[in-house]
Amino acid sequence: MDTLPLVAPEQVGLSAARLARVSHWMKGWVDSGRLPGMVTCVMRKGELAFAEAYGKADVERGKPMRPDTIFRIYSMTKPLTSTAIMMLYEEGRFQLDDPISRFLPAFKTMRVFAGGSRGKIDTVPAEREITFRDLLTHTSGLTYGFMESTIIDALYRGKDGVDFQTADSSLAELVDKLATFPLLCQPGKAWNYSVSTDVLGRLVEVVSGEPFEKYLVERVIKPLGMVDTNFHVPKEKHERLAANYSPTPDGKLSLLDDPGKSRYLAPRKVNSGGGGLVSTASDYLRFCKFMLNKGELDGVRLLGRKTVELMTMNHLKGDMADMGTPRFSESTYYGVGFGLGFSVMIDPAKAQIVGTPGEYAWGGAASTAFWCDPAEDMAVVLLTQLMPSSTYPIRRELRVLTYQAIVD
């Protein structure tokens, strides 16, 4: 990695022999043809103890995976957008329990889905308004079109729907249109993964008075020294963009997005706060280090310690399973809660996986993932490009492989 030199794992309480299992695991997934290539990094006590790139960034062109390969990180954009809105929170611009209609009047009188059949949708009035915290914790009642599980997400996919990845309008128009759709459930009542963070991107814009992408790049990404993170890949970096794949029925790879003609090669009209960024392993490690340092990196402080502590504690009534989501992607959500922009481990035994209470994490649609463990002072970043992320249990496997290497 270009930002941190590698140290001997034993220096930071990790076993080199045990970490070597991660290399073996990476080779297994890639050599079997199920994944194109991977970059995996393990940081502990502020030092990089493991960093490897293996396989191909672009199978068709025979390009090797490199430490500086640029990836579509999709939902790993969300923690950065959440950081931006919390910076504005720290300026006293709003409270977490404020209704968002203070800044987005279209959300003043929402309706909530109450059943329906034969194409007719029955709704009732929302019992209360959507708040900033509802958006940050995905308890707003909004959903995602790609869920394909309810009549409401079908509306998002319709010809007059909302897709923050492909829309050609503006962020303002898209969010206003979103407000015309019924909510999936009453605000605060259930956990539903959703476009909530895209709405936060619009709120960053309205509250700050600057375009969302400008605020995020100038106020968060650049100050953190994330030199390759943006909403598109500039011309001089085009050859570093990885290809994106989907699995075939026989477990091989099918090209989903050719890096030679990807929409990520040029700026877009709508920049998605929920999933629009591209990044590299070393850039995202910088964000992890900033979070583990409680809001400061290399002398630059973007958030106060107390704010980071608030963001990384569980804000749900119990875990995500208690809030109606026992499973999402390839992970079970028993024992896992949600903070302000991150999932938060509550109980590793209930989650049935090795980990630490208070560790926070998230992943992206193309099978990318990261987690930060404050108690162990450890962060792990996994980058690959395969959609959907539920295809293989690689995130869970890597958790075990990294945690088993701790020997102090």
C-alpha cells in the first residue's frame, strides 16, 4: 500500500504464520475462478500488518490486481456521507431528532403502506415525521428498488421510479420524487436497508449550501488524504479501474461493467451518497484510521471524539433481527445493531461469529467490506468486484481469518 509501510505482524500482536492463512484463502477464491481478484489489508495499532493484491483487476484484458487498483465501493460510500452530515450536526445546524422536513418540505406529510392487492396500494398517514436519526439508522421507512420484495420497492423500479445510481435528473428532483412514494413502514418502527443515505446527501447540500459532491470531496475526502476516492475516475487514472462481474450459474464470471466504457469514467448528474464512490484499499484504510483515532487523522480533525462514539454505538431497540431484518446480504443480523452510518456488533455469540462488542462495519454491493474494532485497535479492508455481495460468504470467512491471527 502506498500510504503505510508494512510492519512485522508480531510487532502489533498478530502472528505472521496465522495471517498467511489469509493469502491462502485469497488464492483459493481467485484460482477457483469464482472471484476475479482481491485486495486485502489488515491494520492494527495504526500499523499495516498485512496487505496483498492477488488475481486480476480485469480478466478480459489480463490486467493484474494491484494495491492501487480503483474499485466501485458502492455502500461503503455511506459511512463517508454519514461523516459529512455529522460534521454539520457538530456545527449546531440540526438535532438528530429534528424532522427532515425542516430542510426538505416534501417529506412533511408522508403516507405509509398498509397493504393492497391487484396493483392497488392502501396507505395510512405516518404517525410521525422522518428524522435525521431515522435516515442514519435506516429506520426511515424508505427502501431500495433492488430489494424486489414488496410493492413499494417495485414503485422505485418503475418507469417513474428512483435510482440514485443511474438517474439523469438532479439530486434535488430525485429526492423530491422519492417523497411522493409511500413509506414501507412507520418511521422508527423497523430496520430496512434503503436510499436513506442518498437523502442524507441531499440534506448535506441543503444544510451546507454547497453541492453534495463538492462538500464531500472538499470537506471530507481531500482533508483525509483519500487521493483516489471520488464519484468518478479521472482520465489519468482510467487504466486503474477494475472490471465488475456477476456470477454465472456454474460459478464462473460474467462481465457486468467494462472498465473501458464504464459510467464511472465521467462525472454524473446525480452523485449517490448511498453508493456512488470509487476508492482504493489504502484510501479506505485512511478513513478507518480516522475513525479509530476518534475523528482525527494526521493532525486533521473532522469530528469530535464524542460524535464518533455516538455514531458507533447501537441506536436500535435491540439488534437488527429484533427490528425486522434477521438476514441481509450473506450475513445474519442476530446480535448486530446499527449506529449512525455503520452496523455495530452487540453480541458475537448471538451473531455466531468471532468479533468484539462495539466493532463497526459495512460493505458494498460488489462484495467489498470493512470493519473497525476499537477494542483491538484493528481495521480490515476487503476489496473485490462481484455482484451481488450475497454470492459468497467471503466477509464472514475473512473475519474469522483475521481475528484468529491475534496472539497478544
